[in-house]
Amino acid sequence: MSGMRVLVLGADGYLGWATCMHLSAAGHQVAGLDNYFRRDLARNLDLPPLLDPPALPQRARLWRERSGREIPVFIQDLCDYDALVEVMRRFEPQAVVHYAEQPSAPYSMMGPAEARTTLVNNLVSTLNLVQAIGALDRGVHVVKLGTMGVYGTPNIDIEEGYLTVQHKGREHTFLYPKTPGSLYHLTKAQDGDLLYFYCRMWDLAVTDLNQGPVYGIFSQEAGDDPRLLPPLAYDDIFGTVLNRFVVQAAAGVPLTVYGQGGQTRGYLNLMDTLTCVRLALESPAEPGQYRVFNQFTETFTVMELARAVVEAGAELGLQVEVNNIPNPRREAEEHYYNPVHRGLLELGLQPHYLDTAMLVKMLRLVLEHRDRIRRDLMDPRVTWQGGA
Ligand code: USQ
């Protein structure tokens, strides 16, 4: 199916605008919605990203000049139900990509206000979306960005969304048990439960993409125009681990490996995120189906990522050091980890695996901005203890 009308919620974030451009380039009619919530959180905390893209209307203009394609943008709050309904009435999407959540685990653990912001924003935004679809058109396919972190690190294989359990001679298939490791991850478990509920009640069609940490900034659509690249956060709150390590390496700061560094997660390149979302849209879930894909391409320990960055740095003559610092989080540092990730490969995903060439390319770009890197944003300041 091509030429679908797709509304991307959270179009201003790390993945949002890249997704808008990717879907637009693939021939879909795309609109983006955002209220700069994530941008404002970082600004208020004085955590500027290294690459700081222009606002959405400017990026839409740049994209129009580059591609000849229009991406209308709506500056609206998804927590405002009436505003969302109005946007959906005007654009009449056939599918919605839902990225519009507070995405940071450390932010969600900072204190009572940040916990509340995370919980309210992530659950009310999802509920509003469900209710708007319920009111307007129950055939709209929802592709929601979930997280691999909802599963935690159980001592058995992680299946793709569901687990069949035998109990006293009978069998039933349940959603796979969730053991999230931060309040942020808990809200992603809860928004999944919300969507599953409405799939059963209202026959909504939902795909939940349980994604691992994403790395990278490059995409075919942005090409070499730096203004179309995503924001590159490297601070301790909004930066994800591999992006942080690349910036730390460029700044000559020892890589901040939390604890022993044996924490294993499923990672993927930003370009693969874009493909996964498009594949999910082009082969939609059925009415009543809550479909779950585990969205990552390979697993690494934190220490393996650090070694990969050391190696890439050496190619550029950088002597990158690795520092094992006390872990601010409560998480297993040595554990079994074997998640299934078949669904997206079956839909045609051809992964971009992590290699030195990509890390070197990213390091080169970051080195161009080295004078803007803030060294005070490297050490973790938020612990999981609370009650301070
Ligand atoms: N870590 C370090 N050093 C650092 C930063 C992180 O050792 O400087 C470790 C963390 O302790 C953790 C792992 O690296 O074990 C991943 O941390 P992260 O900050 O890259 O990722 P996380 O907090 O789990 O969250 C990120 C995104 C979130 C997404 C999630 C996917 O911020 O939006 O949902 O990755 S997942 O991790 O699979 O849940």
C-alpha cells in the first residue's frame, strides 16, 4: 500500500522529523504534530543538544525545497483533546505514528514533578489518541513507539509481545509479563495496556514497536543538510548511551560506563527505525489486533559499545578512555538477554549493523562541533533512589 495519509505525533523529536521525511519520500502524504514539549524540557533544564534543528515550519520549508513535497505541521498539544480532534478532522489520517511521549528514563526519575509530567503526558496523550480515533474513525491504524525496556531483563527468552503459558493442564496466551526499570518505561508498559484494551473493546488496529535504544543521526532523506538532521542529545538526561559515547570521545572525556557495563540491550541505527515504522504502516495490523514487534537489530553490552567507540576513535587518532563509574540506576549489570526479533525482518527489514565506518562518520561530524560540547553534561546526576 502506498500513498497513505499518515499523521506523525511528536514530529519535532529525535525520530519524528526523520520519520516524516522518510515517509514523505516513500510517497505517503504526511503531516506532523508537536508542541515542542521535549525541546522545552531540555531548554528549561539547560541541556542544549549538540545539533539543534530549526523549528518545524522551517524544516517543512527546507524539505519542500529539497524534495518538492509538502509536510503540513500542526503546533498542538496532544494532551488537548479538542485540538487533536480538530487536527484529525482536517487531515483525516489513515494511520497515526505516535512518538509524542516523554522519552527519558532519568527525567522520569528526577523528582515528583518530573514523574507526574511523564505519567500524565504519556498516558493522557495515548488516551486522547484512542478516544479521538474512537470518535472519528476506528479504522485508523495506530503505530505506537514502545520500548524493549518494558520487558526488563527476565531470565528466559523475551518473546515478541506475547507468552503462552501452560497452567494446571490448560493453556493461555497473555501479553508478555512486563518488568520495566524506570517510571518512563513503566508508562510505556501502561500505554501498551491501554491500547490492548481498546483493541479488544473497540476493534482498534494497533502496532506497538518495542524499540531498543537508537543511535545515529544520518538518514538518506536529510542527506548532507545539517538543518535536517535530528537533535543530537548527549547530556545525562536525554542522551542515549551510544550517542553520548561518541560525543564524549570527541570531547576527550572518558566514556561513562555505568557500573560493570554488562547491561545488554537491543540496539538499532536510526535509519532502521525509519524503515521499521514504514514497514509497519505499509502492512497494517488487522482490526482488533494488538500487534507487537521487537524493534532492534543486534544486542550489545554497554562495555561492547564503549570498545566500539574506542576503536572508531583510534581511526581518527583519538585516545578514548573508558571509565566504569557507579551506576546511578537500579538495573542488572550481568544478566541473561535473548529477545526474539523476527517480525520486522519478515516484513523486509534489512538492517544497518553497527560498524566502525558509521561511528567514524558520526565522530567526524561531532568533531566539527567540538567547541560547543558541554563537559558538565556528561556525569549522571539523577539516581534511581528518589526521596532526596
Ligand atoms: N548507560 C551507561 N552510560 C551512559 C548512559 C547509559 O552505561 O552514559 C547504560 C544504562 O545504564 C543502560 C543502557 O546504557 O543500561 C542504555 O541506556 P540509555 O540511556 O541509552 O537508554 P534508556 O534509558 O534505556 O532509554 C533509551 C531511550 C528510550 C527508549 C529506550 C529503549 O531514551 O526512549 O525507550 O532507550 S530500551 O532501553 O530498550 O528500553
